[in-house]
Amino acid sequence: MKMKINSKDFRVPPGKAVNLEKSPTHVAPVYKSKKQYHKLIEDHVESLSLLQQLHYASNRYALLLIFQGMDAAGKDGAIRHVMSGVNPQGCEVFSFKQPSTEELEHDFLWRTTRRLPERGRIGIFNRSYYEEVLVVRVHPKLLRSQGLSDELLDKKTIWRERYRSIVDLEEHLHRNGTRIIKFFLHLSKAEQRKRFLKRIDEPDKNWKFSLSDTHEREYWKHYLKAYEACLSATSTHHAPWHVVPADDKENARLIVSQIVLDALKALKMTYPKTTAKRRRELKSIRKRLCGKAYER
């Protein structure tokens, strides 16, 4: 079976109001067996590796991948499997946890802006500046602890202004050669429960689980509303969100990898052209290497 994944099927159109309760967390898989899944993901990884080499050599763009989702949505696994064939020299992954004291002394975009990828490289944010309009919105006490003035804490304007700051930043990055792809891994509450239980029951997964995970689960509906508002306000032509059904981990990884492949192919990259002067230089070097003095 030839795999058919259309990236546009998962993209959030600019200005569209997102309703996650009506968005599927599971779709028909594009693979028929585990064996076929492994073959498909291997093909994707190989293609991605070749494109990443070209991306690195052409040095024209930077690529930023942003992963968001509920706890246990599969962000770590998607990053690990999809990017497994990428040369570490051309890729960096950053996981953003609770802000440090130093980070809280700066604007909410400061700590992530410092980690943006250089041209020719791929940067991956496992969670991101979007936490500042998600977890902080669900837990207002976190916002109050950031030392902001009362004027900036106005509930009527703060989220709209933060969305605007994010959109402005992403538009600026796009204008200057950074291409941004954003993934929301859409997990059902029932599937999250299954994964939490698996983390408890399997000793090698115990480290992934903490009591805070179950605590955040109590705010499920609040998070859905925060994500809906965020996705609706910040999915743009230059930095689109993709809502990826995540109940099937393997299928989600195939969808993510296809979207990344499509984004890289759209850059229409080429290897740097060799000048006439450089070709003469290479011929001269080759001639010396083929001489008797270099045979031993």
C-alpha cells in the first residue's frame, strides 16, 4: 500500500476557530501492520536525513519545530523516532520546563529566543513559549508570580497581547529565513489514562510518571479551552499549527515526519555551486594527490 498523508489535512487555517472536542484524536492508520510501519518510518527517516544534509549545506534557512500537547501525548517519542537519522551537528532539541529565577526576570519570550536555530540547522522545542499562554493561563497564580506590573496583568488584554507578541515574533523570524512548523499532538483523555497506567505498571517507564501529571489531568477541560484559543489566534500562513491525532503513536509519527519532509522540500534547496576558480583548485589538489609523492 502506498502511504498517503496530506499535510494540509492537519493544518489549522489562519483565522479558523478551533474546536478540539470535535477534532479526532484517532484516524485510520496509514499502515497495515507493525512491519509496514517500521518500513515506512525508516523510509521517512532516510529521506529526512538526506534533506537535512542538503539543508545544512545550503545554509539558507533555519527550521524550527515546536511540539505541544497534553502530558503523555507522545512528544518525546515523536521527536526521538522522526529525528533519529538526523546528524546531531545539524539539530538541537530543547525541553522547556518551569522557568528559572533568571528567566522570570525577562520577558516571556526571552528564554526560548536564546535557543533559536542558526541557518542550516534544525531546532526542536519540546514545549515552548506557548506554555506562557497555556499552563500560565490555566494556573493564573503562575502569572502573578512573574513580577509583572498590575497594568500588564489586565485579564482583558494580557492573552490577546501575548498572542500578538508571539505572532509578531514568528512573522519576524519568517521574514529573516526561519521556517516554523508547529505540532499539537491531540490526545484523548482515555488514552492518556492508559499511558499513565502503563508508566506505573512497567518499571522501565516509572521515571516518566509523577504525581503532578495526575494533578494536571484535573484541569483537562481548562487546557482544552486554552489550546483552542491559542491555536485559533496563532496559526498563520507563515507559522501554521498542525493538529495531529495522537492516540495512535505510530500513526502520529508518520504524520509528523511527512509534514516535516514536505516543509523541507518546499524550501527548494540546492547544494552550493562550485565556482570555476574552485574547480581549478580542486583539480590541482587532485593532481597532487595522484602524484608519486602521495602514493605512500
